[in-house]
Amino acid sequence: MNKSKIALIVLALLVIPFATQAFSWRSLAFWEKPKIATPAEKLHLFDAAAQKATLAKSALWQEAFAQKKWDKLMKNPNNFQVSDTELNFLINEAIKKDAHSPVESVFITFKDNKMYITGQLSAVVKGKFELTGKFNSNGKTLNPVIEKIRFKGFPIPKGYANNFLNEYFPDISSFLYTYPKYTNIDVTINDGLLKLNYK
């Protein structure tokens, strides 16, 4: 996988909020069921209309970042939030389109102000990986931080993962701080939803 494709997946894993209009995450049937849905079931319940809206949302954020403009994003408050179902769809679509992806699958859960990420490597070194991450803000930068990482059940030094994230995230962080007229920015992660909050 080349650097640009790696960066796209990393940006998705970092949970850059993607815009949506027609899709409401709370309308998904599995959120109302008492059983815990499997990753495959959750993606199956994410219908064609939701997929189309999520792709449009992703395109809107990519355009905003490329042009360094916020006007289209600011038209809808839902543009500043993303569900784990939306994000799982985007990541796995990117993986499927890359014939040489070393990642077979990724599944993300948002809860307790953290991101829980599991996935499967299918090339070079095969096996399941697990990550726990969060966002830190110091008022000037918003940084993703990996708290724990395991591969095949064994702990991996988190410094390697954080160094990799730091290579790709600074430009995105800088863009987030160009939002007009705000005094503070933070990220909340809970109940399957991540929100980017400008105050």
C-alpha cells in the first residue's frame, strides 16, 4: 500500500468527522435491539441510502480540507459528528478497493470517550490487532493518542503507533483550528458517536 492510501486509512482511523445530510445514525435498527450485533450485522444494516450519504459526507470533508474552507460544512451541525457505523463503512470500503492492502478488516467502537479498534492483518504478518485510543487537546493542537495496542494478544510498544500517527495528523489538526469564531475545541466519544465540538 502506498503512502497516500495508508494516509487515507489513517485519517479514517483518526476519525475525522465526515458530513452527512440524509443519514441519521440513531435510526439504525440495531441500536434499538437488546442483542449486541456483530460487525458484519452492523454493516449489513447500513443500507444503500446511508452508504450514499456517508460517501457524500466524506467527499465534503475532503473538499473542505483541500480548499481550506468551512462554509459548506457549517451549513449542517451533523457535519461535525460521525457514528462508528459510518466510519466502519468508509474504512472497509477503502480496504476493499485496495487489492494490495495488508489490512483485511477494521472495526471501530465509540464509547466511554475512547475509540476501540480491532482488525485483521492479512499480508506479511497475519493476525488480529487491537487498539484503544483517545484525543488530547492542549488548546492549540488536537492529537490522537494510542493508549494500548496488542497484536495476536501480545502488547506492542504504543510509541511506534503514536509516532506513525504524528507523521500524518499535524496538517489535519492545523485545519481544525482554522474554524472561524470559537474559543475552544474538544472531542466527545460516546454511545457510538464522535462529536467535534466548537465552543
